[in-house]
Amino acid sequence: MTDIRSHFHQELSDLEQTLLNVADQAEQMVGMAVDAVCIPDMELAARVVALDNQIDRIYLDVHNRWLTLMARQQPMASDLRMMSVLLHLNTTLERMGDQCVNIAKMAQVTYGLPRSDRIIAQIREMGDLVRQMIRTGVEALVRRDIDEARLLPAMDEPVDRLNRNMYREVVECGPDASLLEWATRMMMVSRALERIGDQVVDIAEQTAFLLTGEMMEFNENGISGTGQ
Amino acid sequence: MTTDTAEGLEVDLRRSSGGRPMVEIASRQVEGLSAPDNPILIEVRGLRVFYGSFEAVTGVNLAIRQNEITALIGPSGCGKSTVLRCFNRMNDLIESARVEGTVEYHGVDLYGPSVDPVEVRRRIGMVFQKPNPFPKPIYDNIAFGPKVAGFKGNMDDLVEESLRRAALWDEVKGKLTESAYALSGGQQQRLCIARAIATSPDVVLMDEPCSALDPIATLKIEELMLDLKKDYTIIIVTHNMQQAARMSDRTAFFSVDVSEQGRTGYLVEFGRTPDIFTRPQKAETEGYITGRFG
């Protein structure tokens, strides 16, 4: 097939590539933010904040390019669905960056406080799971693979479970006020990682919409179609 | 030729004596139709159009619903204008043209032996690509059709009502005796729409009605079409996909097969417009509307 709108499709593809790069960056930021908390490492925390500023700038740039494409090209069919996905992806990735900053800030405010190895181990586990989710979610989008996208709710399940379990770990930290303060902050870190997991499931739902034209709600009980 | 149809409608397409509808179309309560769909007004089955031995359009099945705008889109030479002309037997005017299959209007085959093409064209009016007013005053442009058809009512009222419906009255009411040629292109096209509806059709066919107009005049015609669909069923051929997406309730996408004998158009996909433009079922439709065609 000859592509009659090759310039438009090139711009659409460039926009997608920009966001895939941001997704890679977000995945690395999750690792850095978790390291900043667990090592702890204030330099890493500061780098996460700086990288988020970069994501914010890209977010605005992508938004402007998206509006221009929409106004000038009036895409249809799968191109229109791709535009919808890119707009959603841009917002989701920007929020994932914000969650990484929330984690980095927890590293900063808990610096020097006593810590629990068990909680550190759980945060690390959640971080690893979420990073794997981001890689899978991005891969599903790149490969246009709906089966891979459908893996995400199941991958999110242990993240949710670890997050639900976190308050027990905090309670078991006992009466030491400093340790309790640190542990309470770690609940915020756990919550941020759980939110990022949910955001990756959103990306998988968008991939399914791109491929089928139907909006589907992915949850741990399966997939429910919500029509267009 | 009076027929009781499945839709419970009665229609007579023999030559009428008075110009106004000879037999009122009596619409009775229709049962068994799915709630969100308007009743089918025109049903096309197995339509094939030949010019001599060459098949220009093949195998078209379409259901045009009342008070909807149906858009026919597709690349040049795909036969969409040919199909449009079948709806009011305009192809009869081309000597070598031959139509196979059925085009049922209110359940009556428009190509049936006792159907009068003139009466068909009164009920199914047409607006062309280039505004083509008569070289006469504005008033006469509207009054001509009803007069020929033997209209006996108040002609001034009919002219005013037709111009009002075509959203032109306020612009021309002080100069009805002036030549239609003095109007702008957009006004001339609205005059042609007023002329088409002056004979009380219930279907208006439009063949690229905005292709000769600027964007403002185009939007005026589009707004007018949305108003008119309350009273009329509209079928429009357009090359402007945004226009089809904006205006129509249903879209038929045609494509073309090229062989040694020539180009034969065929219907690829027909469906609700939002579906066609967001998630078409056929790869060919997808390719055409996203620009990956060819």
C-alpha cells in the first residue's frame, strides 16, 4: 500500500516514539526512586526530581504537537484511536513521573531515620514488579499485542497485595517513634508504587482500545467491555 | 400501482394529475423495527449498473432510512454518483445505461414497469455539484417546478416557504424579481435546494453540493442539511470525508476494481457513521479514510 498521508503518519509515529521514550524514562525513575528510599541516596532522589521536570516539559511539548496534528490532520479510524491513546498516555506518564517524585521526597524526609529491613524488602519487591509491569505494558503497545496487554491485571495483583499488607508491617514496627515515622512514610511509598501499577493497567486498556476500538475495563476479575 | 408495503406505507408512483402528492403517504404504526433505527425508506438489493456491456457498479445492497443523512464516499470513479442517480432514475437519461436489481422506495420498485420516472423525480429531488439556477428571476426558479406539476395553491406562500426552509428567504425577500444569477455561489446552491424542495419531495439527493463553495457557504449548506433532515431524507455524495463525518448518520464506502474492461465500483462497507470513522470493519475502508489507500 502507498501511504498517501506519509507526513502525517511520520508525525504520528514520532509522537508515539517520544512517549515510548518517556515510558522508558519513567521505568528507570521508578528504579531510581526506590533505590533513593532503600539505599538511601539523596543524590538519586534529586535526580528523580530533575528527570520529572524533564517529563513535564516533554508533556507540554507533546500536548502542543498533539493539538497541532489534530487541528491540521483530522485523523480517522485507527489513526484517531492512536491519537486518543497518545493523549491518554501523555497524561498517564506525566502522573507516573509525579508518583516517582512523591517516592523521592519520602526518601528525603526519612533520611537518617531508623529503618525496617522487612519493609525495605517489600518496597524493593514492589518496585521490581512495577518496573516489570511498565516494560510489559510498553512492549504490548509497541507490538500491538492484545494478549500481552491482557497480562497486566494479573501482574498488578501482587503489587496490590503487597500494598494492602504494608500497614501490618508498619504496625509491627512497635513503639519506636522514629521507626514509626519512617514506616508511616513508607506506606506513602507503597501507595505511590501501587498507583503506578494501576496506571500501567490503564495503558494496557488503551492498547486494547487501539486494537479493537472498544474501551475495556481491565481488573483482577477479568475484562469487562464498556462499549465505545 | 398502489402497494401495501412491509412498513405499512402506501405509495403511488404513477403520473399524478395535480402536482401535489396524488396519494398521501399514510404512515401507520410500524412494529418490529429496532427502537433506535428510523424506518427504511429506500432499500437497494443487488444493484448493478451497466453502460452498454460494461458494468460500472456491481452488487450494491443498501438500506436508506427515513429522516437520516446517508453519505456515499469513496475514491473517484467508484460509482457513488452513479448509485445516487439510480435513486431517482436519472440514469434513464443516459441512453446506454441499464440497471439491474431493485431499488424499492416505500416498498415499490422504482424500476417497475408502471412507475413514472417524472413522478419519481418529484418525490426524490436532486441538487447538483455546481449550482445550476435557471436564467430567470429568483421567484420563477422556485415556482417553475410546482407550476409544471400543476400546483393549484398559493404560489407566493409556496415560494416563501421553500426559500425559508432553504435558509435563503431573509437574504432574497426584497429581490425576488432579480435574476438568480446575481446571487453568490452559496446562495445559488441554497436556491437550488429551495427549488428541489418546492415540489414537496420526501428525499433529497445531493451530488457534491459543496464542492464549488467556500468554507462559509459550505457550513451554511451543512447546517441547512441538518435542519432539512427533520422533514426530508437526504443522500449525499461527497469527497469531503470530514463533511461525511460531520453530517451523516450512516456512511457507505465504495471502492473500485480496475480491469481491462474498465473500472467497476462496488460497496465495501455500510454502517453508522461513528463506527465507519472510528472503527471500520474492512481493511479497505480503514486504508481509504486513514490515507493508507492505493
